[in-house]
Amino acid sequence: MSRFIKWDTPFVNSKFPSAVILIRDNSARRDCVSALVSPSGIDEYPKYFVHFGDVIAFTCMEEMHFPNRGFEEVDCEETGLASYQVIDSPWLESYRNGEFFLFNLDGGNREVPRHYMIFGGDNNIEVITKNDPTFEVVNSPSVLSLDYHI
């Protein structure tokens, strides 16, 4: 059985934050993913960029269509939060056979992959990464530019 534990984010107590959007940046020839979360509504500030860095897998699904993810039985420490870390995740477990190649390419110490979830009022996001996500506050309208090389 999977267990959802509180992932302490700046918006963890928001009720269905708006405009949860996933942004994939492969300009550095890596799969780098960030999410934009608007906890007070799509036109309200502050907003938060959650930078996951290199990821192994990610999804961004409309919140009304959430397909079976193997979470029929879940132990949840706290309910009604906007962000969780999934312990004993079936999705994470499915990557175990390729763990060395996916998570330890630099030959260093064993890196531990983690499964993060953000439940939004517009989308639900799941990310598997070995990184500790970082947060960037956006306090006013700004321009986001991405540079893609094909």
C-alpha cells in the first residue's frame, strides 16, 4: 500500500491551487521540468515555480480525469493538502529494474528517486526525480522565455 506524506511546499495548505502548469525545458539536452502553481487563483500573486530539475517521468492531467494510478488503497497522514510525496509508489517501483542507469549515471553514491504530487484546481501533476525540488516566488507579472534547440 502506498503512503502519502505531506510535502512541505509554500502552497501545501491551498485548496486546489489554480493554474498548475507543467513546463518541460530540454535546452540543456536533459529533461528538466518546472511547475507553475497559483495558490490564490490564476490572476493572483504570489505564484510559485517549482523546479524539479532532471526528471525520470512526469504527468500533467486535468483534475476531473484522473486515471487509475494504483492508489486504490492509500495511507494518508493528512488529507486535503495540495502537495504530497508518495512513499511505496507503484509508479516509482516500476523503475527499480533500471535504477542504476536512470539514477546513478555519474557512478557516485546511490541516488534515491522520489515521487511528488501536486493536486490543483486545474491540473494534477506527478513527477519522479532524484532531486530536491526548489521554489521560486513570482510576485508580479513577468515574461518567461524558453530556448529550444531542435
